[in-house]
Amino acid sequence: MIDYKNIITIDPGKRSGKPCIRGMRITVGDVLGWLATGMSFDDILEDYPELTQDDILAVLAFAAAREQRTQFVAA
């Protein structure tokens, strides 16, 4: 698994503190949304040439790590 800690950045002054990719204004949520709509890695990289495949893998690793830390409380 890729180490997302050097790729995913959080800056309170950028995009309201949402996790972004390498300090850009592209958020983890943006990339996850594109993937959820069926965009492939190649589609994303073509539309956003400033991104790399490692950036997309870091988004997935970050989301997976966050999911593993999530706890649900039964009502």
C-alpha cells in the first residue's frame, strides 16, 4: 500500500481544511467522486494532468485508512 502521508495534505486555509492532494485544490473527495462515477485512472489523469497515478492510489489508501478507523454506534 502506498504511503499517503507525503501526498495527502490538510491545510485549514485551503478548501476549508479538507484533505487535498499535494497542497493543490483537488480534494480526496473530488477524486473519490470521480472514481464513483466510473472515471478510470486514465480518464482522471487525462482531465487533470497535474495528478499522477500515485496521487490516485494515495487517495484510495487514505480513504481505506480512514474507513478502518471509523466506528459505528448502534442506535
